[in-house]
Amino acid sequence: MNKEDKTNVNLKMKKVLVVDDFFNFRLTMKNMLRSLGIMYIDDAATGEEAIKKLGVRKFDIVLCDYNLGTGKSGQQVLEEAKHRGYINFSSIFIMVTAENTLEMIMGAVEYEPDDYLMKPFAKEVLEKKIRNIAAKKENIRDIEKALTDNDLEHAIRICDELLAQTPSNLSEIMKLKGEILLKTGDYQQAVDFYDKVLEMGNLTWARIGRGRADYLMGRYHEAKDTFEGILAQNNKIVTAYDYLAKTLLKMNNPQEAQQVLMKAIAISPRALLRQKNLGGLAYRNADFATAETSFKAAVEHGKHSCFKSSSDYTKLAKTLVHRDAAQEGLLVLGSALKEFPQSSDTRMHVLAAESYVYTKMNKPAEAKRALEDAQKFAAELEGELPADIALDMAEACLMAGDVEKGTLLITNIIGANHDNQEVLDNIRTVFTETGMAQKGEQIIQKTTGDIIRLNNEGVGLARDGRLEEAIEYFEKAAASLPDNKIIHANAAQVLMLYMKEHGKTEEQLARAKTYLDHVRKIDETYSDIPLLLTMYRELAAEEAST
């Protein structure tokens, strides 16, 4: 795409949202945009209002001020808009700011706005940025549609067709192709692709992608070398810190992983999810001073974030107990109830944490009352408890002496998360705190071993061609392990293998889709999802053509 194409980008039909807390600036921006021929322009004075409008209508361009006064910041608007799917690859998000501190820049850059505008700026500067970005994104829409349809193979084909034309946004499309390859789960193909890209030059995004592929393939030493190499050249690449910390955890080096996250936090302290991760890791490492700092930051930064959670408060309260500030911990739990006043989950979570705090304060009567109230709330809820709440409930039971109930809760958590090392490490921390480290490890090993054997038996039936038996086996297993993604994924797969061999029915297709939908609900990033969705689409297409 040449310079003339950029000049000829049609802005007239673009829908634009201007977000700024000053009325006069919004008016100035709207007048500028109208002078560019843009017809549809809306505005919002707060981050909350912006999110509501983004949720109702698809905007092509968002011009958002970073500092929006009280409430959500521009960074939080961007992170929530991306998290909820209100903006996507073809959307244009430009951060507008009069602030240029490193903390602001690093905080915003993590969510990758398309560009920045420093106040004040002229109409010509605004127009140039919009036209340049819009021109680069015109050829991404078909890729985006394929991704929306979860047709990753088609998305890769479109990328290849565009790359063959050597477009002006070559790097952006290559980066997108790499992300799609990682999503497909074909990590070796991703490695080969990134290696070819790196032959063109030392591109940081390609090096990170290469490291991620090694990480996902279990080649942790190679991944570690890659991420450390990136940071040796540029110690401000916070994404590399995150993946290095993950890699170190896989290598069973939690202390070093914590130090890595602390370096990243020093560079970008407003990153809420990283503060949560650091707090949890520091707690497991018994570094309660760091855990306190991180959880306090998570509570503060999370007040207007879509990622805020009652667990930030309960974890802080439990940390404060270890800092000899149990009374302050109770006040934090009271703040959680004010922050989430309508949430039954929060009420139950807070009560379980209260039981923990009161036990540590040597107040058994108050601890027992809080635990009993939490159990009443749990009995009224439908479905399984969220893992973090269930684990706090289990810990409260163990501390109160109800080992049978606590162990049962933990066994259920392991059943749903037997392949999740972070959850298992959190369970180990609970057992250690309650003086059951050795017995707890035995429970973890036995439960995970039982599930692995159960899964392998079903897989064995399928490999032997006994598909009807495999279907019955995995459907029973899925009923007994309602939140285990691997079991549900295999239930879907054996159903689809049977249909490929023996023909399809609408009822079987519907059952397979139910299992797939449940897997995506549990973990939309599960590596086998792309392959399973491709199998399902092929079967559904055959069904439609018969």
C-alpha cells in the first residue's frame, strides 16, 4: 500500500468516540474531526461512560485521554475494552495525554494503544495519525472476521496471502500470524515461522514469540535464555519479565521468579495483573512484606478496573495477619463488602477469610461463626465454587479442625485443576500453613494420579477403536468432574471421532458442542481448542451439506 492509498482512506463513514473529562477539549476534538469529513462522532466524559458506549456500539476510532479524573483512567478503558472485545485488531485506539512520565507510558503501553497524541496538537497531526493507522489496518478486517469465527486456519491463509503482497504493514501482519500460530497449538510451526522472521532482523516481538513457543513446548531452558537475552538488550521490555517469571516457576525456581516480577513492577507499577501475580508468589515464598505491598497496590489500582476481585482483599487480609496486623486485616475485609455489596460470592469469600483471621487471633468462637455462615452461603449457591473461594473455605475448615470437609474441598479443586501448577502450588501453601505439608502432598499426588489414570484409560479405549465405550466412559467422567477441561475436551473428541467413522446426528453434534463450549468457558486459552473446533466445523459443514 503506497502513500497515495493513505491519503485516500475514506474517513467519512468512520464512527469515532472521544473520551475526555473536559467539555471544551471534547468540543475542540469533535470540531477537528468534523473538519476531516467524519460524520458520526460521540463523546464520553468518564471512563465508565466510555465503556458503556463501547459496549453498545462498535466504534472504528477511539481517542481517549489518559487522565480522566476520578474513576477509570484511559489505561483502564483500554484494558477493559480489549478484555471485553469492544475493540479489536481493526479498531484504532489513540491515547491522548498531557502526561509523559515513564510510569504512565509503561502502564499504557502494556495494552498497546495504536499511538499517542501529546496535548496540545494541531488538526494536521491528528489527521496524519488517523490516516496512517487506518491505512495500515484496512487489510486486517478479513483476518479479524476469521478469528471471530474461530477459523484459525483461514486466518493464517489470509495472512499468507497478504504477506505475499509485501504490504506496508508487513510487520503487523507477521506479528498477527505468529499469535495465530501459537493459538493453533502447532508450536513447532510457530518456531519455524519466528526463526524465519528473525533472519530478517532482531525484532523484539519475534524473539518474545519464539520464547513463548519454547515455553509452551516445555523447553524451559531455551525459553529462559531467550527472555534473559531480550532483557540484556533492553531491560524495559516488561512482557519479557512476565514470561521469564513463568518460565522460572516451571523450572521450580519461585524465589528467582519473584525477583523478576519485582523488577517489572518497578518499571510499570500500575499493571494490576502483575501486582496480583507478584503478591501471590511472594505469599507462597513467605515474603509477606512484598505480598502486603503488592496486594495493597492491587486493591488500590483495581478500584476502577474490570480485573478487580474480592480475592485481592482476602489475600491482603491474610497477609496482614502474617505482618502482625490482624485487626487491619478485618478492616480490609469490611472494605471488600463495601466494594462488592451485592455479591454473594464476596460475602462467602470474606467470611471464609474472617474465619482464618479469627483463628490466627486465637478467637475460636468468632472463627467458627464465620465459617458456619460461609458454609450456609455455599450451600445456597448453584454449581461449583470458584477455585479461590473454595480453597479459602478449605483452609478455614482445616484450621477449624474439620479435616474431612477441608480435604474434600481440596480434592474437588484438584479434580478440576490437576494440570494447573499454580493452583496446586496454592494448595501446597494451604497444607503447609495448616501443618499438613506431608499429608497434603500425598493427597495432591494421589488425586492427580487418579485423574491422569482415569483420563488415560478413556484415551486407551479410543485408541483401541472402542469408541462407543470411550464415549460412555468420558461422559461419566465429565459428569463426575464438571470443571476438568481435559476430560470434557476428550469427551467432545471421542464423540467427533465416532461421528467421522459412523455418521452424524444433530443430537451428537449438539453434545459435542456442549462439551466444547464448556471447555472454552473453563479455559478459552486451552491449547487443544483450535484443533477440536476445526473438527467440529468440518462435521457441522458436512451435516449442513447432506
